[in-house]
Amino acid sequence: MTAPAYRRILLKLSGEALMGTGSHGIDPDVLERLAGDVRDLIASGVQVALVIGGGNIFRGAGLAERGMDRVTGDQIGMLATVMNALAMQDVLERMSVPARVMSAIKINQVCEDYIRRRAVRHLEKGRAVIFAAGTGNPFFTTDSAASLRAIEIGAELLIKATKVDGIYSADPVKEPSATFYPRLSYDQALREGLQVMDATAIVLCRDHAMPLRVMNINEPDALPRLMRGEDIGSLVVSGN
């Protein structure tokens, strides 16, 4: 068997990715498919960490417009990510994949506290590690949490899983003529205001030379092909 192209990765999934065709919540079929991808990656020798958003359960933006305190809204969102992380842990363990949820906020009757050295040790032992509750701070997105955790654990690649094939100059669903970028720099993404990740997340990756791959999670065998070294989606790296 060919050695995987990456030893350790962090996979960022949006909460919406878990909804499938539904309007909210978790689609069990989608969850099982994604967990199966993680299982196959670990079986191939890749150490896999995950960050999952919470938008399928709670989105604070609408309530903030109606007067909810932003900090409170973000804290509710953190709890939503813990729910998604526990769901992913459960299905992985039913597939006989050891998994650990590590939360940035103290909720240790439910899951482990995030400790960097312990997280790395879990990965080294072949366990899937799911980072929950974002950074533990309001005003920071789960994209920023994914960038931060990828840097902390020494990941070789940060993968942002989306519903499109990579990065475009505009939304390809609304503008079919949008330009596809197979490769670009963090500075270009910031300069052109491309909707890759929020600016904080992009700057973190840029300043710590963390490669970012944006790809369609619904494309068949996309993750295994990427681990075999195929050029899937869009790659964002340092440069001009």
C-alpha cells in the first residue's frame, strides 16, 4: 500500500454539511458516510482531527438581529458544536474507530477538556480527535478554531469541506461564469475578499504557513484520493 501523502490532517466540516437535504439537525446517512471516510483515512495510516460547526443546530446571527447578546449567542453555538462532535464520536465508535471529543469549554462530564499534548497523544494512538466548542471564546468562528487547532497539533494540511469543488471568484451556484482557482495565496484570498474562511482564520494559516485545501466533501472518494496525492479542489498556500 502506498504511504499517504499526509501524516496528520485536520478536517473542518460545517454543521450544515451534516443536514443532508434537511433544513436542520443531523442526517444519519450523511453522518455515517462522513464517519466512514474518517475510518478509511485512519485505516490508511493518516492521523485525523476534526472540527465541526454548529449551524445545523443553532445560528446566532438571526437572534442577534433580534436583540440577543452576541456573547450568549456564541456560547449557545459552542454547545451546538459539542452536540455534533458527540454524534460523530458515537458513529465512529460504532464503526470500531476509537474517538475522543475534546472541548474548549469545561464540560468534562460529557467529554474531555482540550489539552494539546493529550490531543496529540490520542492522534499518535490512532484515535480520531474531534475538537468542540470552537476556541472557547465568543467572536471567533469554528473556521478560526480549525486553523488554531491545526497549527497547535502540527497538522500537515487543513481541509475545509464544502459543497462546491473549491474556491471561485464568486458563488458558482449564483454565477456559473465564476472563475475557479486551483491554487492561490492567502494574501490573494484576503485581497479579493474570497469567501474561503473568515479573515482571522486565513491570517492564522498565512502567518504559520498552514496549507489549506478547500474541496467538495460530497465528491465520491475525494478524501482518499487527496491522501493519495491527487490534486483535489483548491489549495491555498503562502505567497503573493
